[in-house]
Amino acid sequence: MGFASWCGLLALLAALGICWQLRELLIQLFGAIVIAVALCGLVTKVEQQFCLKRWQALLISLFVIFSLGLLLTALLVPPFIEQFSELLTQLPKALSYLAKLSNTFLLRIGQSNDFNISGGVKPLLGFAGNLGAAALQTLFVLAVALMITAQPDGYHKVAVSLAPSFYRKRFSLVLISCGKALKSWMFGVLISSICVAILAFIGLSFLGIKLTIANAILAGMLNVIPNLGPTIGTIFPMAVAILQSPWKAVAVLVLYVFIQNMESYVITPSVMHHQLKLLPGLTLAAQVAFTLIFGPIGLLLALPLAVCLQVLIRDLLINDFLDGLKRPLRA
């Protein structure tokens, strides 16, 4: 290797090191791109259908999304609040037991000479700091997503300009392929969520649980969040079921564990394989790998990351590089 090759290798290693240090920022930017791809599809349809300007179509789309969010909140939240209020009123023994435990805990704290106020405050301050950081990161992602949605062509040109001049046309096509793959992934997530909602509706109806439709819709919506979403979605139907009969709460838990396993190991891998030719084993491996690298947000974005990486590896590495290598002649 010559001097120029060594310099190129060192520059590549330095770039990889910088990317590793900035991985949290990069995953947030990718999340913004995923949201922007979803918004661009809706905004473009509104823009073309009603012959509006881009910013007008964006405002109308945001208004529609916000209105649907308020409508779902108005439909789902009040019944659950009513059920939880009834749950609290029908479980006085549990509440009194919790009160006794808390009083005992406070008495022990008061009698302890080793209690350190700063030691109790620091975890609360850390939790508040984490909430504040998460809120700021969410605002950052949404702001970037809206900016990209407002001017998608401009950001596309900026991304293409980062490639060498002789490769820009090809790189532009690869980015377009990534966008199409992300749209196919979103359609697959929609199908998977609908399947989960249908399974939840059938199971809850068979068990005779109240608020069946609301719980089924909630299960489908929370299915977007891998692993954590279905777990959260189990709390509400169990709380409703325990008001009717304790055994029904256990039955709901078994039902949701079954649905979660069906979604994780059958529905989502099958849908993703049909939509994107993404192998089920790679889907599960991507969730584990990106969770280890990026943390919880990596789990949330594992599938879109795997989809884009599949396109990049197929088009850039295999089609453009490996397929172009000639087999060396034998002596």
C-alpha cells in the first residue's frame, strides 16, 4: 500500500470513529427521516390532489393528523379513566394495604439515622433530567422531520452531493430505493398492527371483556413500538378484566402473551419477508444488534434500519462492487 492508500485508510477509520461517537445524533436524524418519509407521502398526495403549494399541503396534513389524534384520545382515554376509577373504588383492601406499607416505610425512614436526603433526591433529579432530555430529543426529531417534509428535494440534493461526482446519479437512485423500501415497511407495519387489533378483538370478545373495541384499537396502535408497546397494552384490558373476574385478568394476560409471540415470530417476519424480502432471522437479529448499539431508540427503529441497510448492501456493495470484481486467472 502506498502513502495515499494509508492516508485513505486512516481517514476512513477516523470517519468511523466520529460516527460512533455521534451515533445517538445519527439515530435521531434517521428517526426524523423515517417520520419525514411517512409525512411526505401524505403531503404529496394532498398537494397533487388539490393543486396546493407545498407548505399549504403540509399544514393541512398536520391538521388532519392532529385532529385524528384528538379524536382517538377522546374515544379511548375517558372509558379507561372511568374503568380505573371503578377499579380503585372496588379495591379498598389493596389501597389500605399499600397505605400501611407506605406508612411503615416512612416510619423506618424517620427512625433511620443513616438516611441521607441528598441520596433520595439525586435519583429524582436524574429521572427529571432524563425526561427533559427525552422531550428535547423528541422535539428535535419532529422539527427536523417537518423541515425535511417541507423541502424533500433540497435535502435529497444535499445528500447526493456528498457522493463523488461520478457516482451521484447512481447514489440518487439508491436513496430513492431506500425511500420506497421505507414506505413498504410502513405498509407492513400497518398490516401487522391491523392483524394484532383483530386478534385482540376476537380474543377479548370471546372472554367477554368490556371496552373490546377500545382495547383492540389500543393494542394495534401500541404494536408500532416493538416489545414494549404490547406490554403496555396489556395493562388496560387486564385492569378492565379484573373488575369482572380475577380469572379473566389471567386469561387476558395469557391472550396477550400469545398475541405478542404471534406478532413477533409469525406476523411481522412473514409480512416483512413478503413486503421487503427481509428474512425473519435477519429481522430478529437486527432488533438485538441495533438495541445493543443505539439503546431503546435502536429497538424502535431496528426494522427501518435493517430495511435501509439491506438496500444499501444490495445496491452499493453487491451490485456495484462485488459483482464488478473479476475472478483472477489461474496460472
